[in-house]
Amino acid sequence: MDIRDIIDAIDAIRCNRVRITDHADEEAQADRLSFDEIFFSVLKGEIIEDYSSDKPYPSCLIYGDSFAGEPIHSVWAYNHATQWAVLVTVYRPDPGRWIDWRIRRKQ
């Protein structure tokens, strides 16, 4: 994703133009994350990985904090045709797999 895609996706989130995949919905429920909390984490978050070759839209992994300051990772894409942001997946990151919630540990 390029910077324009990120700006467009953030604007879409602010305007409630968000498509949530079934997978993201299931993961949010499993990790007891509200969508308000997820959206908050994105608006205050940072891109930590870029998946520019993802299909059907390029996407990125965003790290942000919950209302309580706990880490949340979410993968987002942006559909230019509909001007909607797409929440692909979301989860609470495992501290054993991440350094400072931003860098994957080598396995």
C-alpha cells in the first residue's frame, strides 16, 4: 500500500465505510475486541508491515493500542472502486512472536 491508500483507508474508517471480513469478525470475537477499539487502534497506530502484492487489494499490518493501552494488530486493505476500507483480520499479538509489538521474532 502506498501513503495515498493509507490516507484513503483512514478517511473511510472515520466515515464508517468499513467492510469487515468474516474472518476478522471471528478473530475480534475470539480476542474480545470491540470494533470501536479496533478502529481507535488504527487511527492512533502505525504500519509495521506492507503486503503490496496481496490480492484483491494491497494491504498492511497496523499496530496500535486499545483503549486500555494493550497492543492490537490488524490487517487493512483499501478498495478504490467502492472507497471502503477492508478489515482483513485482527488479533492480540503474542508477545513470544513479536519484539516491541513491531518486529517479528525469528522462529
